[in-house]
Amino acid sequence: MIDRDLQRLEDAGTPIRAGLVGAGYIGVPAAVQLIRHVPGIRVAAIASHQLEDAGKAYQLTGQGQPVVAEKVSQVSEFIHQGRPVVTEDGLLLARSDEIDVILDLTASIEGGAALAMTAIAHGKHVVGYNAELTATVGPILKQKADRAGVVITEADGDQPGVLMNLYRFIQGMGMRPVLCGNIKGLEDHYRTPETQKNFAAQWGQKAHMVTSFADGTKISFEQAVIANATNMRVAKRGMIGLQAAPGTPVEEAVSQFDVETLLAGEGIVDYVIGAAPAPGVFILAVSDDALHQQFMRYYKMGDGPLYCFIRPYHLCHLEIAGSIARAALYGDATIAPQGALRVEVVAAAKRDLHPGDKLDGIGQFMLYGQCENADVVQREDLLPMGLAEGAVVQREIARDDVLHFGDVRMPAERLVDRLREEQEGGRILCRNDYD
């Protein structure tokens, strides 16, 4: 259906006009993919702090030298003329009447919040790979998007979107998902940009981003996003994180999960280290329907009570077009919070921290993120990882301790703090905020 509807838009000369913000490791390939291979979606403009990076996708696809816009009026005029546009300011794209959908490929919490708020205020859908933002202030952004009649969603291709598609598929068969899982190759909470710099250079990635993969922070944000979209929880702080022998089929590895706990609860998000296929995703589901059970045996899916559904790959930018089309054509979010946060990502210390230390945030030297149930976060006043960067430590904190708001002095007021306070009904995050 999506492919036919996109082709109709292409044939009619009325494509979805996308403004792409963030021209990094994923941003440029995403733009190239959409320009070369996806009818019905036009990459109308690209924004990056580095204009040279913003122009790469147009040059790689033979679009010619793009024009540089410094004002909203220029963005709109150049797009209307059919010219490829680049700018240093992504908010110009969010304000332009010639853009339908904003693609947030920034991986920035504060920048992503400003981009989302501006896009929503100007009636644009927001599609992106920014689990960090969604897991921190996703519910309030979705409320604002709903009121504006637009969609804000994480995109297909990344693990949360892929898992949500599988979740909906399983529910559509009448089965009940009880565990949404991710498969990791390794996890070491103490990795830093220094330990990861060679791997990052090998793949042309940023060291802090690669570090967030290795230290467990990224998977925590991703699993929090899926938990908040499905009303699931975590079994314990940090999740269980089963360790399997390298190459163990995930169907075997998941036998270590406690079946009775899964069947009795609301469902959990978790992950397995070392299993195959990596980097795939999986869902354990249950059905009490005798006919289901009969045919699941016939279809070689096992005897139950749990059935393991696997998606052996996720292809990130190659799959983003589907989410753009779902938002723009059908008003359908690939994955978004159902309501209030159910699972959060809290900040834990990679090393001993001392008074006066200024926290350096995601994928850096001081902190790693761990999933925790939102009611525990509220009760214990724990510091969300998405708000930690820039906070100043006020007391001694031992390695692996989880930080509380009372342990830090928050930085000067940021948009994400205001959104978080609104999301929590006006609760002030910390009494020494904004001193």
C-alpha cells in the first residue's frame, strides 16, 4: 500500500517534502537513499552545522551544487523553485511552508527538543532516530503533536521501530507479547571515547556515539522507548541482560528467562548478549488458544507456552521511508509513547565522581545509562540520563552508583528541563536548579 501511494504522489508531482536535519553517519546515507530509490518523497532541504556535510547527499546523487539558505524565506523560495537547499539552521526547515515532514537525525536531546517543538508549532510531522529524546520527554512532545494534529515518531529501521512493527504483527495474530528483546554483541559499562576511538575511526563514526553502544546506554534508551510504547516494564534496574555463548541461537538463549514471571506479568523489555542473529531483535509471545498452539507446532514454532519471533536485522536509513509515509499519508506513528513514561534511563557513574565535576553526558567518560521503572525513578528522585549532561556534582559518588537529583546542581535552564517539568505536572526537577 505504501509503495503504491508513494508512486501515485510521484506520478502526480506532489511528493512528500522532507527536511532532513543532521548530515552525519546516518543522515547522508538516509538522504541518498530517499533521493535515489524512493518515489513520492523529496528531500527538499538538508541542515547541518557543517554545510559541506549537508551538501554531500545532493552531490552524490547528481543533484548539483545546492544553494545556501540563511532565512526561512530563502528556504521556502529555493524549494519552490525546485533547487536543492542546505542551511546551518535546522529550525529554518521546521518553519518553512515548503516542508511537510522533519527528519531528526541529530541524536541531540536539547537540539532535538527545539527542532520537535518548532516543527509541531508549524504543523509538521517529526520522524527520527532520537531515542534519547523520546525516552526523556517523549510523552509531552506527543501530547503537543496530538493537539496540533501531527505525528511525532521514532523511525522504522532502528531497533525500537523494528520491534514495534513485530509487536503489532504478533498482536494482530491474537497473541500476547510478554518480552520485547534486543540482541547485543558486547556490553562493558566502562568503555569511553578513548577505548572506542579506533573502532569509530574504522567506520567513520563519532567516538562518543560508538561508546554509547558499547557501554549499554544506547540499548537502554532503545528499550525504554519500546517499553513506553507497549506499557511494558523492566524486571530489574539495568534489565537482566542474559549472557549467551557466542553464536547461540536466540531461541535457545531465551530459555534462561523465567517463564512463570513472563506469563504472570505485564511484559518486560530486555536483551541478550552474544546470541545470534545479531544485531537482530526478538519477541517472546504467548497464546492460550488451542488452535494457535496446534498450528504453531505444525509451523515448526515449538510447543509453547512461549513462542520466539525474530527479526534478524535492522537496516536503519534503508527503512526510514516507510515511517515518513505512514506519518504523512496515514497519520500513523511507527512508535510513540502510549502515555506517561513506564521505563526511564537513569545515570550511573563510570568512575568515582567528586564535588565540582561537571557531568559530560552520553557516550563519554563519566556516566552510563541504565533502565529503571518510572515509578522507582520518581520515588527515589533519580537523575535521568537525558538530563545529566552539564550538571555539577555536589558530593562524592562511587563508581556504579546511580545519581539522584540531590547529588547534582542542574545547569542553567534548558528547553528539555522545561518540557520535563511540564511532563511531570509542574514538578521542579531539583530545588537548586538554575542557581
